[in-house]
Amino acid sequence: MSARTNDRLGSVDLLGQAGSVTLARAYVRGLLLSAGRREVDDIELLVGELVANAIKHSESGRRPDGMVSLRVYDDGETIRVEVTDQGSPGPLPHIPAQVDPLSENGRGLWLVRELSSAWGSTQNGTTRTVWFQIAP
């Protein structure tokens, strides 16, 4: 699926603060439910992980005016979510083959890899976008 403008369900810009994780999850849940999607739990979980990562590991969470952008697309078959942050000096972290299920760190991208049908990241100047797709 390509992220075409006419597939966009919605988008929102959030402050680079921890409270934005809850807002992002609620936004996506409401958006998908209002579009008639019922299987939203995994999507909501992955959105929370990506927004938390963007805030913790990028300039979005380090700057007082830092922002994270969230975009949601639905072509009728596949849902695609993109989270764009204000970049960081390093690459995406290594994703382990297995994680400790009780660990509170290091699971975000592992969950994205395990629960999505496709995922990836792009760098555009100083911003980084991490995206995933799920075909419910």
C-alpha cells in the first residue's frame, strides 16, 4: 500500500512530551473506530510504542518546542501509520531477536516488527519517519 493523500484518515501534531503517548493512542483508536475498524488494539499499542520512542530518542523530546507528527492511512484493506520526529544523531536501535517480556525498555521496535505486516523508516533532512502497516 502506498500512502496516498486520499487514503488519509487523519493526522495530528503532538508535543514531544510523555503525555502525548496517551493522546496518540486515544486519537488513533477513535479515528479507526469512527472509520468502522474494530480490530484496533495492536495498532493502538504500536502507535504508543513509536510515539514513546520518538519522544525518548529524538530531538522531539529534547527540545522545549519539540513535536511529533502522526498520520493514519486506510485504503480499505491495509492501515498504515507514520510517526515523524525531529531526528536524532544516531540510527534506529538494533532490534533483538527476542526480548524479555517483562522488560519496560527495548521492546518498541521489536513489537512493531512482530505485529505489523510491514514496517520501515525514512530519513528526510533532519526528520525521521517510522511507519508500519497492518492488514486487520
